[in-house]
Amino acid sequence: MTRRSAGDSWDPASHVGATATMVAVYRALASQGPDPLVNDPLADPLVRAVGLEQFVRMLDGEITFDDDPLLCRGAANELIAVRTRFFDDFFTEATDAGVRQAVILASGLDTRAYRLRWPDDMVVYEIDQPRVIEFKTWTLAEHGAVPTADRRPIGIDLRNDWPAALRQHGFDVNQPTAWIAEGLLIYLPPDDQDRLFDSIAALSAPTSQVATEHFPDPALVSGEHAQQLSARWNRMGLDLNLSELIYSGERRTVMEYLTTHGWRLTARTIKELYAHNGFEFPDDEMAAVLGEMSFVAATLG
């Protein structure tokens, strides 16, 4: 797998795109069985359409992580459920408060525009690499899936002028917006992370909301810890090297940026969300690193 470079791009089967597909694998697994923790029936057909053999074998139960306390089926299902439910609930609460446009940044194989119960007049913008957007749109159309909102996909790199593209697709800067940046920030250089939030603020009317993850020490998800997680994937036959895909270096934390730019924050640690969902937090070295993370929702003004 190639290290990051300026202008690099990908589809769901390669590079950063493969990590988005892995997240979809876990959503598909958590959606299986009589008592699923997640309700995402479109994740499975999307992963199968990507066609990466190891991921398909995971769906079929041919590759398991039974001896891994963090990646085994039960623990992985709970982890993805905590993450997925947080962002699902964020959108639900935002629309209950009257928000009628949403933006999913680096949308990957996210299916919220198809599976959430949106208000009738809801517009959902999805932004990602052109090949990712094209693949998902075509695949779900072939599968017969119909969006439950006015879905407006935009194929553009977030390092380019995506705000202009957003406006060209009808985005209304005078209306409050609900934004999510789920599993995105570590794949941006530190300066690009700040520019992303600068752009969100510039496009946001008062009472707009944003949700994302926060690490009190961003270095926790890079370096040695990224290599350790990649080694665990590699032992199971998954060719992913997280340390080659993320950007290290000093960066401002999410909470620091948002609180100093006019956003009012609420934050819940991942351990708190585990308890809220009735799950027990895993006793594992890598889980302890994740335990430092919080999920953040913020309102402008």
C-alpha cells in the first residue's frame, strides 16, 4: 500500500478507500442475525460489490478474529454500534430541531441517505472522491435502493474547493446545517483539518451543528499504535497499513478548535457511550487507546 501524497486518490478497493470498506464490513456484520446491533442492510451488498476477497470472507464468517479481544465478532459489533448510533442519533436530533440540510464529509460507503427516516423536505449532501461517489451511487441503484431524502452526491477531494462544489449543488448558506466528519480527520494533514473546519464555519448559518471524533492527544492514533493495529489486521490476512494512510504531526484537537471558534460543545467519551448502550468496554491494550477518544457534537452560536 502506497504512502500518502499530495493529490492521491482512491476507490473503495484501494488506499484510504479500503478503510471505508472495512468500516462497512463491520456495519454489515453488526446488522446480521436475529438481534442486530446496527440496521444497515445495504452495507453487505456494497462490500460484496467492492470485491475484496478478504472482506467478503469476513462477511461469510470464513475469516474471524475470535482470539482478539477488540476485533472479535462481539467486540467489533459493539464498537461499530457505538460509533454508528452516535452519528445516527446526531442527525435525528438535528432534524428534530428543524435542520433540513445535512452534509456527510468523506461519505465513503455511508448509507444514511438511504436508511435513516428523514423529514420529507430533507437534503443530504455526500462528499467524497469521485470514484467512491460513482461506485456507491451506481451500486445502490443496481441494488434497487432508493434514498429516503433528496440525496445530492458530490465527487471532489476535500483538499480541493469543495465549498464551491457544494454551493453549485444547491447548498443554502442561510439555512442551518448538520455536518458529520466521521472517521475522517486522521486522513487529513493537520493544516487541512483546520481548513476543513474553517470552511464548515464559513458555510454554516447560526445553530448549525457538527459531529466528529476527538482525541485529547492526536498522536495516540498514529505511530506505534497505528502499526500495532495494522499488525493485528495483517495476521488475519488483511493488507491494510494504517500508519501509511494517516497523517501524523502536531495538530490542534477538535475541542480546542471548536471552542475557540464560536461552537458550543457536548462530548461523551467512548467508555460513556459503551455504558449508555449497555456494553462492557473491552479489556485490551488497543481498546485502552480508543478509550481516550470522545465523540463530539457542537452547535454554532
